Amino acid sequence: MLDGVLEALVGQEWRTLPAGQTLQVPPGAVHTFRNRSGQNVKFRCVHEPARDFEHYLERLYWLSAMNRIRAGRNLTSALYASLLFDTHRRDQVLARPGARIGTRALASVARLLGMRVDR
């Protein structure tokens, strides 16, 4: 953690990470992060091996910059996000099995509609 306070879930345990702390997530472990502080958080995330995670982040940035994934709930954003997760399902695994099934279904619909996550 570089600045702020972040909460991290690894397995079924939440941990609070203030600036200066580190966290190592074992390969294949279910994990996520959240910021409930209301303040900006800055942290460094290193993936070894990185696989295709950098490409995932580039696509996420591009989809956000092109306004295809927006804050709030809307169908277009859900379709693009599902397509992105499905495209990178080896790098990003949703924690809940039901979410994985729903994501695959929405990604199939997105593909039928001609949506793409590459430029």
C-alpha cells in the first residue's frame, strides 16, 4: 500500500491494509479489494506470472475511455464488462459460481450483437 487504506478479501478473510503494508495472494486464491474509506487509495499490484493481465487492464481502460463501460447499472456496460471478463477468464475469475455463469451468458449475447473488447 502506498497511500490510504484498502480492504482485501483473500479466501474468506477480509484484511485492512494501511499505507506501508503488503499482501501476497497465493496463486489461484479467490481475492478482491474494496475502498470504504471515501479517500483515494494508491497501491502497487504485481502479478507474477503476469499472463495476460496487462492486456486485460489495457482493454478495461479502452472500454472505459470509449464510454462503453460506465459507472452505474446499464445493460450496455454489463454486456461489455461480461465480454471482457469472459475474454480474460484465465486471468480474472469471478468469485461466485453464479456470477461466472451469468457472465458467460451475457458475453454470448454481446458476441451475438457484434460487440468486441478489442480495438
